[in-house]
Amino acid sequence: MAVDDSPWQPTACILCECNCGIEVRLDAGGTRFERIRGDKAHPASKGYTCEKALRLDHYQNGRGERVLRPLRRRADGSFEEIDWDTAIGEVAARLAAVRDTFGGSSILYYGGGGQGNHLGGGYAGATLRAFGARYRSNALAQEKTGEFLVNTELLGTTFVRGDVAHAEVALFVGKNPWHSHGFPHARVTLKELAADPDRSLIVIDPRRTETAELADFHLAVRPGRDAWLLAALAAVVVQDGLADGPWLADHAVGVDEVVAALRAVPVPAYCAISGVDETLVRAAAARLARASSVAVAEDLGIQMNRHSTLSSYLEKLVWLLTGNLGRPGTQYAPSTLAPLARATRPGGAAGGGPQLPVSPVTGAPIIAGLLPCNIIPDEILTDHPDRFRALLVESGNPAHSLADSPRLRQAIASLDTVVVIDVFLTETARLADYVLPAPTQFEKWEATFFNFDFPRNVFHLRRPVLAPPDGPLPEPEIHARLVEASGALDGFDAGPLREAAAEGRAAFAAAFFAASAADPRLAAVAPVVLYRTLGPSLPDGAGSAALLWAAAHRCAQANPDGVRRAGFGEGLDAGERLFDAILTSPSGVVITDDVWDETWRRVATDDGRVHLAVPWLLDELAALEAEAPPGDDPDWPFLLSAGERRSYTANTIIRDPGWRKRDGGGALRIHPDDAARLGLSEGATARVTTRRGSAAVLVELHPAMQPGHVSLPNGLGLDHDDVGQRVVTGTAPNELTSGADRDRWAGTPWHKSIPARIEAVTG
Ligand code: SF4
């Protein structure tokens, strides 16, 4: 593997979906990031970073416990190192035994990548098919699946984004882009919005966040009551005659049903429930309606909260009723190089909800091909014959990241076989029967499929900037070995395809399609076949990028005009040129250059129009009136937001607490009035108790919190090595959460409004 020895090497930040381009300079030993700066050549981020990227050496060289050899659990519970042949042989044999005894459907796959690493997971499908596995899940299924479902119902497409940078009005719902980002140059864009008297920023968030501080309208909703507020906001649009009737007549169906439902919303009462002054709600609705363009972004504040799918729907009704789709500064549907999630096609509303595939034990809806994370323990801890028996985890840490960690640990411990592919000995890896070590994200070819830019969409294939240590194998190699050990490629001779690849990609394409037609088994494990045949011919050891060859061709076929405008020509050559550009653009490349009408081409409803009425969500809207909103239970006087994004939080990827410049222990934020009432001072210790658990936490007095609302950061409660001792820093949020607290449709958890008690710890 070639490692560039120029002083500055391009790569990307791996701490949020923006994946800003960065350049790193190594120290004299070639192992540490001596300096990090934004990469001006990156087509999307253009040199921008936030503070997090500059401390990435704590990921690469931090005090997390690195795994360098395959590990096997001994009978006494400890691990022993084994060689790769033994590990692959035993893992394949155990997965095959589970498949042969209980069926491949009893093998669950979790993960496939985080904020910076999706390339390896792209090969996992081959492994799953080789062992007959059908079910998978990952973090998207505890955050985004409700929104995916709503987008698909309304527009027939999974991903819809807001063009915040060019909007006259930006609306953020349960989102603080100052810390969660979500679009390029987030802080610059927010400041520009705030400084321009002709533009407006509207924020719906219980906290007075950094973004809310910049806002023209801050609708400080009471925690967990977003659905009432969003219903009121959408209702004002209808009741005050602010909807864009001509646009709706041209572009939407189901308008009458939605208008009727929103006319029935008691706006004053819902504003009162939400805790937001009715005048402010009406003023925000009027501002949205009179804007020439509105871009909207929702995030975990509603996606991990009560009524999350309904809230997503109501948020989208606000921008659809005001005609904000498919124009600059509004919403768009991006192109993709490789889809991040499978398309969901609900099959109508019979039976009171969307008709979706369901999980084998609990019958939970599977959205975008993903099992709801919250139901995973219920799919294991049962004597149901179709329960999961084996778990393959790749680049994920469900034992820490998913609701009710104690129960998930119990579920994992009950499985026949648990295999974890990871860089570090994570909380989940410690529960595994086998741990298969991978290089860090800076030691291998890597990429994400978080490609949502518009109109110029960007893909960045990152080169390794450090030599990997001896021992770990990149995920594509692990999957290739597992597939080969499964027997799925027995008798397949890779030689002729390799020879064709050495001749050139035209020869390879012809040979590959001929081989696939002659041997249908190859299609099922195509990523591994590409890796083993095309991979060795790729320059600079870029074999892991082999599956991007197929992705580039699919992208060129699906987006011929955008790919042509991006400079890659037409027809089959366009896919080849796009693939070449990906391989030879170390700072990333524009893959499509769209026009706004492309969004309408990607609207995939049967008639190409917006299907505004979603009957099962309109039923849930109607039922809000009779529901007691959360937060008034004297036994649980606080609502806890578990997993707040802060300046130095990053899910679970950085295990070294030293990376946090501030808030090292991950304090509980509490309003000063609440703290005074409880006798808590800054830095004091409090006990937070939920129905599920209890933890001692440090206290931070924070006027941005509402009285009655407290928050804990995400990514805390990880352990690290401290001079031979394993030390845990902060509180793991999911020791306090319950799997049963979840959205009725998407199964996404209610982490942002957990009933809690707080008391001072004395002595
Ligand atoms: S964490 Fe900051 S630097 Fe890193 S990708 Fe996100 S916005 Fe960019």
C-alpha cells in the first residue's frame, strides 16, 4: 500500500456527516498528526472545518484499546489472540452452523459504518448473502427512519434535503447546526443568515442553543411537545390563508384531506401546550409563507422524541403547503453514488398504518431495510423459533449506542455467535466470541456515502495517510475471506477476470458480465468478486475501491444529465470516466452537476406529484387532542435529553477523553433555577434517575436549558486505557433509556424527553 510522503496529505474529518476535507501533516515518526488544517481543494467544504477536526489525532493515537490481532473468547471469558486463517475459518463455520440449523434469517447484521466509514460496509452484503442473512440494522434506525418513511409517503424518495445556504428563510426543527452541522460551512451559513436583514432564521428547540441565539424566531417548545407546536404551525398556514394554493394545485394531491385535518387543529390550545406564545407561532408562520424560499432541516430533537414520525410529517407539511420544493433555496432530492439506505415502498394504508416488511419476532416495521434498533433485544430474548441466534457487528457499538444497554448486553450474551469487526475493543467487542481487527480510517482507503450536496454533489475517496500496523485487515479483505470460507465462491476461478482487468476496464466489463451470466452465484457476492478481480488492477493499492466501479456506472445511468454536466460525457464511458475521477481525486470530486428540475424527476410517486395526505399520520394528528402531553408528572419532574451534541462529542468513535478541551466529564446541564431549588452548584454531583436506571453526574448550570429540562451529552461513558487501568469517563446515556419508549411507527427512541428525577448527592 502506497502512503503519500508529501508533507500535507488530503483526507477528511470523520466526526460528522459533512466529512469536511482536511489535510494532515505527520510528525517525524510518521505516526501522529502533527498538524491538521482544512483542505481548500475539497469541492464541498473548501477549507472549512469546525474545532473537532483539529483534534483527530486523539482518534488515531488516543487511549482507546486497539485490537491488532483477531481475538477469540476462551471458556473463562478472557480473549486469546489467534491467526487470521483460524479466525476466518472458525467464524465462517459458526455462522454456517447457525444458518444450517436455524436458517440464515437468524443472523443479524448491525452497523456497516459510522460518520466517516462506509466503504468496508459496502462489501458486507456479499457476506450476508453468502450466509443467507436477511436482516440488518444500524444507527439510522434509531434516528432517521421516521423521516425516511414520511419522505417516501409524500414524495416516493428517501432523501430530501434543504438548500439552507440559498434560502431566504431557514427553519431548523430539533436541530442545532452549530454543533450538529449537517450542511457544508454550517457556522458560516448561520452567521450569514443572521446578519442579513432580508433573511430569517427560525429555530424550534427547547434549548437556547448557539443556533437559537442567532435566530430571528426561537420557538422554545416544551420538551417532548414538538408535535403540538408543529401541528399549530401547519394549522396557522392553512387557517390564516397562507398556503400556496396554485402551487399545490399544480404539484400535489390529497390537499383537501390535509386542509380539513389542519382546520380542525385548535391553534391557541396547542400553542399553550407547546409553551410557545401564539403570537410568535403566527408570526413565524407568516414569515415562512411570505418568503420566496424556505429551507428546512430536522434532526434528533424531534427524530428521537415523542411522535417523531408525525413531527417529521408536520414539519414537511409546513414547507409543502407553502410550495417550497424543487427551487433554489428550498428542498431538493440529491443524486447518490451509492444509496445509504434501501428505498422503502409502503404498500398503502390498509390495517391502520403503512404496509411494510416486518421483523421476524415482534412484527416491527422494517423501514429502508433496517430493523428498529429499539426492538433488537425483543428479537433475541424470547423462545420464539425465529429469534436471532447470531450477530455480526461491523463498525458499530450497539452495546453502548442503543437504548437500554443492560438489556442489550443481556441479549448479546444469550446469542450463539457474536462477531465484531472493529478497530478498538469497544463495549460491544468485549461481548463478542470473535473480534476481527480493522485498520483505522486513516490507515486504509475509505469513503462515506453521505453525498447530499446539490446541485453539485461530491464524493470523496480517501487515501490512507498512515501505514497500518501489522495485523488488522481492511474490511473488504475480511469480507472476501469470509465469503470464500463460506463456500459461496467454490469452483470460481478469478484468474480470467483478473487477466481481463489487467488488459483494461472495457475488457474487464465484458468478461465480468459474461462470467456473471454464466454463473449466477457471482451476482450475489459481486462486491467481493470485484474486489478479488478488478481490485488488484487498481492504482496505488486502491483495491478496496473496486465496488465503486459498479457504483459509478449506476450513478451515470441514473443521473446521465448530471454526470454529463459534471464533465464525464455520456453512455458507458461516463461511468468509466467518473470512476477514474474518483480514483484520481484525492480531495474529492464533483460527481453530478444537477439542475433543480432533477428533484421532480426523483419524485417517485406513481403520478409524479406530492402525495400530501398520509391517512395514518392524519389519524395520529387528530388523536393529539386527547393525549396528555409529557412533562407534568410530579413523580418525574424533569425531562432528560440523553445524548446532546456538544462541542466535543462524537458518538463513540473517539474513546480518549483527552480530546475534549472542555466539559471533560460530560456534565448534566440544568437550568440555574432548578439547580438552586435542588441545592446544586456548578461542579456538584447529582443523581439522575429514570425508570430504567440511575447515575451520578457532574452538574453544569446552564441558562440555555428550560426549567424542568436537563441534558447529558452523547458519546460519554466510554472506557479507555489509563496506565493499565480501564477507566470510564462520564455517563453512558443508554444506561438510563428504555427500549419500550419508542415511536409507534418507526420504533425510533424517545431519548430527548425521558422522565427523570434529579437529586443532590451529599457527602
Ligand atoms: S465535525 Fe466539523 S470538521 Fe468534522 S466533518 Fe463535521 S463540520 Fe466538518
